[in-house]
Amino acid sequence: MKKNNKLIQKLYEDSLKIRFFENNLLDLFSKGLIKGTTHTSIGQENNAVGVCAALKNKDIVLSQTDYIHDFCSAFQKDNIIGTQFHPEKSHQAGEIFLKNFIDI
């Protein structure tokens, strides 16, 4: 497989943007500057970046999320549906959501 250095650089830069954002988010949260709660995905940045890079025009983006920049949070390729979310399974609403998703 031939290396595409420009693509590798872009994937790396996109992953770093997400990591820097999440580190800043945690810093602001720890200082009490963000109210409520927060959840990051530090260490999982490449998941979103890789999925977005792999999508082709013929693939169907079912949803996108605005998180630093827009990224695909659910897609369909042939008979496969992929998502970038994890509803809380220990809560009744999360269980219902997962059941409904499986029944699609």
C-alpha cells in the first residue's frame, strides 16, 4: 500500500484538534468555568477522524455532530450501520434507545 503523507498529516492534525479541545474542556471544567457535567473521549479521537476519512460520496451519513468541527456520528454502508455514541445502558431510557436502534 502506497503511503499518502498528506492524508496521514491531515488525519493526525484532525485528531490533535479534537485532543486539544478536550484537554481544554477538562481544564475549564476543573476550574469550575463550565457548569454541569462533562464527558470526553480522550484516546478515541482517531475513531471519528478515521470514519470520516473512510466515507465515500455513495455512503449515507445518517447524522453528524458539531464538535470542534462537524463529524459523522452515524453512517450506513450497504447493510451496515455504524454509530459514534454510547447511550447509558444502566438507565431505562438508554435501554429503550438501544432496543429501538436494534429493531430498525
